Amino acid sequence: MTKLKQIYQFYIKKCFICNLIFLSVLFFAHCFWGNMMYIVFPVLAVMVALDNLENSFSYLIFSLPFCMLNVYISVMLYLVCCIIFIIRFYIAYFFKRKNKLNFSILISIAIFVIYSILPIGEYNLNKFIKIFIFLVIFIAFIMIIRKNEVFRGHFNIKLICLSLIVASLFSLTYLISPYLKDYMIILPLENNLTRFMALFVHPNVFAMFSEVLLSLLAYFIISKKGNHNDIFLFAAIAFLGLLTFSKTYLIILFIILAFLTIWCFTQNSKKTILVLIYTLSLALLVCLILPNVISNFLNRFLENISESVSFKDFLNKLTTGRVDLWIEYLSYIFNNPLVLFFGRGFGAQRLNLLSTHNAYISIIYQLGIVGTILFVQVLFIIFREFFKKKTTKPHWAIIIPILTLALIFVVEDLIFFIFE
């Protein structure tokens, strides 16, 4: 019986790797022919529907860096694959294993959804897309908390890092792919350089994705759940993220590296000093070989800052005009008490051509104080169940991904983004 189990596990593992290679080939073809999305995502759906839950979730994780090759259709097809997995999970969890529903979670989600669809704003696609996204997020959190072993956190973080590296290599076919030439938005810099975006819709999206992955890898390294592979992947993702020339990325990368450096000093101070000397020497060598690249990094931070006439002007230039946006939205919110308390709804329009670029302001603008409390209440009830089940305290390094997300929310509105 043990022998058969070993053969079965080897077969599953071998098929899993073959399936990932097959998916990679399909996504590579998708880089050349946009219509391949009508093949690759149905194939992904079949794989998610037929394989075991652990592998099915890993297929979704592996495909994530490729799902924006068509920002609307590909994302919707990818979400269909996610829904298939969710249905399979809940059938297995509630019907096959006879687990019970948590009615307090269901009631809190229902109240939030009802509040979201009330006629406090316009009924448009924007509203219903966001309600759907929030439902998927709530359901995903519940799944992870209820059956954590299915999601293989450390394994899938490493897998998505590998997938991101593969997607970055595939994006280089831009030079010969007519589809990518039409799709990709090239943002030029000085000295004939451009901001790298891999296969994402914008360099800032790629930068945010990299920031979250780096914070999670740092957590695994510091909590000693990681290994040398995590260090290699951290270095690779950190390098790719630098190519985005994102100011936010540079700040967050510096914070994450500061945490790692302090932790390394507590483990082995002599080795840490040697590594720092080696790293600084390598950075100096890069500065000498590629002075144009370094000047672009400096210009991203220092351009026009010397001309600032006030602290507000300084912050505005540092955040690429975001401070003016925040002031505009905050002024509107506080000048309209109904918006402050009840929001304009998920169907709210932009106040100008741009969204808020701040998740904290955006949630108040769209949901108000009342909706924000309902949203936080749902998350509180979901995670309260998690901490009740958890017998050990989380490692202090969990503060790194939490802080990273908190900083990203300051400069981007993410799931609260106003589409139209």
C-alpha cells in the first residue's frame, strides 16, 4: 500500500510539472497571437477542474502573471477559472466532508453586499465588477483559513516567483511579436531606456506585484521557513522590480532590505558585514559600467524636487502629483457629509480624469465611514476564526508583508480603482 502511494505521488508530481510546462508553451504562444487566450484559459479551466485541489490552486497561481495579456477578456476568463476552483473547493469542504457553515461570516458578508448595491451611487459595470471582486476576496480568505494545507503557501510563493521570471523572459518577445507591440505600453525614460512591465498592464502594477512577493519571501527567510532558493528568488525578483523605475518600489525595497539586514546582523554580524561590503562594491561597479541607468534612478527621485517652493510641493513631486489628487478627493468628501458617512457607491465616477491613487481615501469616497466599518467587520470576523484555530503565534516577520501592503495602499487604490 505504501509503495502504491509513493508511485501515485510521483505520478502526480510528474504530471504537475508537465502541466506547468504545457501551460508555459501556451502562454508563450499567447504572446504572439492574442486569440490564443480563447485556448489557453479553457485549457487552464479543464486542468483546474480535473486535478486535485492542491495542484489546481497552483495552476491558478502560476497563470497569474499572464492573465493581463488582454486587460479585460483575459482577466474575466481567468476569474472563470478561479470560480471553478472555488466551486470545487466548497463542494469538497461542505458536502463531501460535512463541514458546517459559519453563519456570522455569511450574515456579515450579506449585509456588506446589500449595502454595496443600495442606490447610493450609479448602477454600472464598475459597481458590479467591484462587488464580484470583493466576494471572491472574502471567499478566498475563508478557504485559506478553513483548509490551509490546500494552498501550500511557501511552495506557491516560490512557484509564482518562477512564473514571474518566465513571464518577464516571454515579454522580451516584444521585439518580434506584433501582438505585444500593440498591447504593451512603452513608457520611455532618458538615455533610450524604458520602464519594464513584464506582461502586466503597467510598470507600476508589476512593481506592486514584485513588492508583495519580496515581502513574503523576506517573511519566509526571517522566520527560517525558507532556504537558499528563497534567497535566489528574492535577488531575481528584486532585480526585475528595479527595472520598473518605480519610486514606490525603491522605497519599499529599501525598507524590506533594512529588515533583512538587521535580522542578518542578529544572526551573524561578521558575515553580514562581508556581504554588505560585497554588495556595495557590486553596486559601485554597476554605477561605473551603467551610469545612464543610475542617472535615471536619481532623476525619478530628484527631478524638479530642487524647484519645490513648499513641503506640499515637494511631496507632490515626490509622489508624481498624487498629493493634489488626495487633496481634491478629501476636500470633496469633507464638504459633502453624506459622502463622508455613506459614500458615493462602487459605481462612483472620478472627480477628474484620475482615480484617487490611495486605497484609504478611495474606500471612504466610495463606501463612506459606514461601508468601511462593514468591510472591516467582515475581515475581522473571518480572521477571528483563523486566530481561534491557530495554536502558535505568528512570527514577528509577518509585519513585513503587512507594512508593505499598508504602504502600497497609500499610493494606489488597487481593488478600489475607479474604472470609468
